[in-house]
Amino acid sequence: MGPRNASKRRLSLTGIQKGVTPVRLDEMAPFLDRFPDRPKAELLFSGFRDGFRIPAPAFSIPQVVRNLKSAVLHAAVVSEKLSKEVALGRMAGPFPTPPLEDLVISPLGVVPKKEPNKFRMKPILGAFNTAFKRLLKPEYEDGISLPRGWTQSLSINGFTLPSVREVSNEIVKLSTDSLKLDDSNSLMFMQWGQWLDHDVDLSVSTPTNSAFLKNVDCDKSCDNIYPCFPIKIPPTDPRYIAGSKCIPVIRTAAACSLTSPVREQMNGLTSYIDGSQIYGSDINVATLLRNNTNQLGLLAVNQKFSDNGLPFLPFKDNVPDQCSRTHPTLGLPCFVAGDVRSNEQPMLTSIHTVFMREHNRLAKELHKLNPCWSGEDIYQEARKMLGGVMQKITYKDWLPLLLGDKMSEVLPTYKSYSKDEDPTTSNVFTIAYRMGHTLVQPFIYRLAEDYSPYFPQPVVPLFETFFASWRILRQGGIDPILRGMMANKAKLNSQQTR
């Protein structure tokens, strides 16, 4: 209420012993004292102190509290289960007596935590459009924002920096003839790595591809004019024809900071393994990807093409786009998914398609089992289940293959939840994880149902498939690609070979 209203009655802390709540009422009271709507402030405070009361008669009205309707039908079972949870201390809620018949619930109080002070009180950590975490100090050219190499004549440790393109050509060049394969892991191992990466990090691009002050198009300029930071092409480059002078690059967007002028990069995804590449990381994308024509909790599917009776991902609305330009005659647009990179290459698109289909399968099964559930309930439950599948595959199946006998050392056994753990994806991870590029074969393989070569093109150079949605729509769907990933080996990840 502020100093001018200090004479008004302050919220009382009396009664907080009635139950255990993870909310610090002593901190909440001064905050609510400043809330202009007094009746609502007192209602909120009493709810967090004593519990928010939901009268039992409301249970019989499914459109009001659909998710509680079954509690009335199985009151004895629910009462027994809740009583056990409360007795074991796993449900931190203000329950003076075992709940039901007038159910008393604190929305923040029914958290399955034995110790209420371990409730997650830092929800912004790992959220989308927040800064990456730093494990190492930044090394900007000017100590604030300019990347090293911006001033080409500037020496670092007594030497000018070489062209990054020359370094790339020298260190990671690899001829197809010298390709070594991984006898232990298939291409599916490689593809899960990319799929996982697209769930936890995406550096947000600067909103414009033109220099702010000089109206220079970064796609056409070879000058370092913010946000343009092009890569110069050496005259002897083996892959670029004469006349190409640079590769256009645009700097990523900076995250706002109120505490430091040093530039930080922004993550456009959630840092959690939560299936954000399936569902999107913000409400607008999530809504776009849902089937909004019914209340069955389904994801949207393609309305123009199907894959032998199974759905494809939906199309983007805006054409022409990158995908339609890969085959102008067909003009087929890109698919749309929770991550903007879903069309990068057909193996990745196939995994996106599999998970979209699996969500819809789960949603349909949940609807059969719980016909009274709303579409929102079904959607959220299916999403939660699919996120669990992703976490299981990552931690139980994929990481042990990647880390080998170092697994227990770098990822100790989970012990308990800690509110002080920062789950934010780190800046250096986005660089180190690019080791996955060393697993990528230069070809995409397609196999028929009997695992024989799938004609007319069983093997396609990878560079010919980028953003080529037409290859999935017009060349057999995703099954031949999935078989190709399972039956062919990944490229060997080794520092001893190039």
C-alpha cells in the first residue's frame, strides 16, 4: 500500500502454522500490502496461508473443474492416497485434516517436495529468450562487445588471427575416399544428437540483416559493419568459384542486462529437455502448432499430403521460402515445427515427423481412457509423457554411448532436487557440442521395406538435401530415411583422423 496508506490494516501472519507451504508468507505480506485491490490481496494471502477452498458441489460441474470430477466418483480412493502423501510429507499443503469433502488446496502447496523450502523459486532460469550461462569469461576484442577478428590488423598474443575459413579448410577438410565409419554407432546416434541440440539451444539472430546506420545488406556486403560479420574467402579456397569474396554472417542478438555492459548471447529455446522442438518455446508458436479445430489435444498435421496414410508435418503459410526454391517446378514449401531448423535436412525432418505422430497417438489414447478430459488436459499430459520419453532416451541410451566409461564421472547419479542449480544452457556448450558435426556422413541413405536400396535414389549427397522438403513428399516419405539411419554407420568421431 506504500507509506501514504501505512495506517491501513496490514495482513496478519496469524495462522500460518495451520499447514506447511513453500511460500514465505513473511515476504509475501509486505508485497501484498502494496497491492491496490485490497479484497483480492486479502483473498490471495488467506489462500496461501490457509488454502484455497474449492466447495465440494463444484466437483459435479465438469465444465468448471473437469480435472476434479473423477475425485468425486472415487472419493474414498482419493482420500486414502492424499492422506498417505500428507503423512509421508511428500505433499506440502495446508491440510489440518485429510482433505475432502471441502477440498482445501494451495496451488503452490501441493508440490511433491518433502522439504517446502526446496520449491522451485527461480522460474526464469532456463527460460527461452534469456541469456546463455557463462562458464568461461568472454574474450571480446574491446572487452565489451566486438568479437576477435573484427579489426583484422589487431594482433592477439603477438600474432594477427588467420582467416577462419583457412583454419576450417586445413583442419576439418575430409575427402569422401578417406571417410572412416563408426563400427559401434549408426546414423541414428548422430541424428539424436542434432535432435537433442535443437531442444536446448538456438542463438537468436539479430532481427535485421542490414547494417543499422549505413543501410548495408549483410547478404551482399563483405565489410564488418554491425551486424554484418562476413567470413572472408581465401583466393585458393577449393570449394568457392572465382568471384566469391565472403560468406555472409550476421551476429546474434544480445541479451539485455541491467548489471553489466558486456555482451551476452540469447537462447531462443528453453534449456530443458522438454520437447520444445516439437511444441515450440513460446505460446504463439505452441498455439500455431496445435489442432485448434477440436478439443482432442492434437498437434496440427499436413492437410495436402500424407505418408501412406500417416500424417506429415503441416506446411508453413508463407511461400515461396527456402524449401520451395530447392525445386522451383514443384514449389513445395517448408514444414513447420517447434524449431525453425526442422527442414535443415531430411533425417532431422523425419525425426520431427515421428514425434508429432507419437504425440497424436498418445493424445488419442488418453482421450479414450479419460473421455471427460479437456483438450488442454490431453495436450499437456501427452506433452509431458513425450518429454519423459526424450529424457529417458537421452540419459539412459544416448549419453552412455557418447560418454562411455566417463559417464558416471561427468554425470553423477541424481540425488535430489536443488533450487540453487542453474539449468541454463551455457555459452561454451553451444561450441563444444558441435563435435556432433564430426559424426555426420556426407550422404543420406534410403532403404526399402526389405532393407534393400530404395530406388530411384538410394544414396543422395547431403548437400543436395538441405531444405528439400520435396524429397520427403515426393520420394517415398520418411520410412526409407529412417531405415537408412538405422542400418548405416555414423562417421567415426576421432581427433586422429580428418
